[in-house]
Amino acid sequence: MNILLRLALFFAGAGHYGSYFLAYIFETIFFMIFVAVVLIFTIYLFRKYMARLQLRYGPNRVGKFGSLQLIADALKLMGKESILPSGRDDFAFRVAPLIVFIGLFVGFAIIPYGSFYWIGSLTITHSNVSLLLIFGALAIMPIGEIVAGASSKNKYAVLGALRGVAKDISFEIPMMLSVIALVMMASARTANGLNLEDLTSVQFIPYGIPEVIGLFVFFIAMIARAAYSPFDLGESDSELVSGYSTEYSGMRFGMFYMGLFGSIFLGSMLVSVLYLGGYNGPFSSYAGFIYLLIKTLILVLVAFLVWLSIPRIRIDRFVNMGWKYLLPIAVINLIISGVLTLGLGI
């Protein structure tokens, strides 16, 4: 049983097609609410966590413990005027934030969430190639950032977009090699290593233990893909004003801002699924979703600690890190995974 069937049974009085039509609508609404809550909570957690590390209070005025501050900020952004630069490519400039947001929503829709008490499975997308689909969704988001920089007709924005391209090329290959090693090991236990649900269900021992090198490479690459410090070369506020988002204001800038934190949460959730067993745990048929959230939140806090403690890397060293260090390490991990899979039968 999953959430869609539960909703269809709830609306059974509307007939077969009517019940499923209403179930799809309400499933979509619940999913959008979930993503919105995740974005608000992640930004609130970051601001509170950063404040504590810096011996400050953080948001503490609007709502209990400042819990409503992010809602106030969202209303403020929606009420602000969206200023459009005169030399822009109008359509591309307007659509770029939407591209980032669409990629984020699609990524969240593909994650296997596990079960939650009587509701059953909360997973929305069931596909035999869901691993490929989620990386396709992740590839959509940088396109929006590049389009934003190129369409702004601003030299800082263009430089930010070019740095974003260099970032993606440098870290995409090591990340994919680490995933190939993971799929190779998973295929020895399941018929389809490209299905995220199958890949998660066979992790009696989390793949992060035998694949600790791959976990390291993948986590660093995900930080680089999310483009937050020390890998925020596409934004570089101390060098490029605000990089690809320099000319954006109002809610369009808010979309980029929320996309950043959504990428952190989504990336942590993906690492949890691939390397930490995802929703696996005691009584996972009832509390699998809770296990996934706990593992994800731990990784989110680790990501925030990296953000707040490490200074930005110079662009040439940043690119060299992907090509000269992570790529050879990913190749070595691939060889080790082949030996473990074929030689030792792991």
C-alpha cells in the first residue's frame, strides 16, 4: 500500500477514474507542501545553526524561537519589486529561476521515501531507472544558473555562469564514477541496480562501509554541485557581487536562494539513500521515512559545518581538485569495487 492507493480508497465514492484523479491531485498538493516545509525548515535550521556557532541568537522575534521568520521573509520577497536589467534576454532571464525550481521539485519527486505507519509507502515515482532520472533532474538546475548568468548581460553574472560550467564539468565525472562503482556492487544483489528502491532495499550493510572512498568522493562532489561555500564559485559574493544572480531581485532571487538550500537537503537525502541505507532500519515498514529524515538531517548539519568553517577555494585549485585528485580517487574506488564484487562476491 502507498499514499496514492490510500487516497484513492478515501475518494472511492467518486468512482474508479474520479478517485484516482482526486488522489493524484491531493498527492501533488501534499508533495508541494512537503517540499515547501523542507525549504523553510532548512533555511531556518541554517540560520539558527550559524548563529549558535557564531555566538549569536539568530531569528528570535517573529514567532516562537523565530520559527515564523522565514514566512515573513518570503512575504517580503513576494512584495518586493522585481527589477529587470535593460540589456537582458527577456525570456531567458525570466525563465531561469523556474528551471532551477523545476529541477529541484523533480529531484524530490524521485527520491524513495520509505513507509510511514498506516499510510504505507510515501514514494511517488516508481521507475526501473530512477537513479538515472534523479541525476537527470540534478542536471537541470545548473542549466538555470547558466541561463541566468548568460541572459543578464552583466559581466559578473557571465563570469559566474562560466565558473559554474567549470565546476560542473570538474566534479560531474568523479561523481558518476563513484555511482557506477555503487551500481556495480548493487547489481550483484539485485536484478536492477538502477532502481533506487531496489538499491536501497539490498543494503543490509550500508554501502558507505565497503564504499567509504566512493562515499567521500560523492559527498564532496555533491557539495560542489550544490555550490555553497567553499565551492560557491558561481556566486562568489566577495569577487563577483553575486555571480549569476547579480541582476535578480524580488521573488526571482528568492527562487535561487531557496534552490540552494533545497539542493543541500536533496543532496543529503540522496547520499543517505545511496550510501547510508536510506529508509532501512528496525521496523522500517512503519518508520522508514523517519530513518531517512534522521540520516538526512545529520548530513545537512555536516554540510552546514563545512559551509561555515572552510574558506572559498581559488578557482584554479577548485578545478584541479576535481581533475587531479577526485578523478584518480574515483577510478581507484571503481577498481576496488570491481575486485570486491567479482573476486570476493560482496
